[in-house]
Amino acid sequence: MVDGAAVLVGAAVAISAAGQWAVDGEPQQTTPSSGEVSWQATCEAIGDQALSVTVNQGAPVSLAVPACAPLPTTTTPTSTTTTVTK
């Protein structure tokens, strides 16, 4: 939401994925009294992936999202045992 902007209730907001995205939920939503809608999107390819939204069928607005990166690998720490003898 833009600071100082009026809440737009009942607006048709649509998300468009020009890149390799999997978007959960309906691609078009209507804003409730909060004026907000949300989606969950998952990258399906590494690199820049374009996403945009339109409000009430207006011009698309590009979303600033970081480039998709590989998931970090998880490692299991190795255990170390030290024996002290007297």
C-alpha cells in the first residue's frame, strides 16, 4: 500500500506471472474493506522472474521481487567425541 493513498474497496486486482512462477489461489481477487489482496508464489526457475498486477483492468504494474535463487543446502553437523584419560 502506498502511504497516504486511499483504500480501494471492491477493486479487481489480477496478478500476472511472465516468468517461471507457480501462483497459489485465484489470479484475480477483489479487495475487501482493508483494500489488500495477497498471493503466495513460488519460483520455478533460478534468475529474474517477472511478476505484475493490474487494478481494475488498468495498465500492468511491475512488482519488485528479487531474483530467484537456489534453496540453501542443509547440512547436518558432524558430532565430535573427545575422550580424556587419566
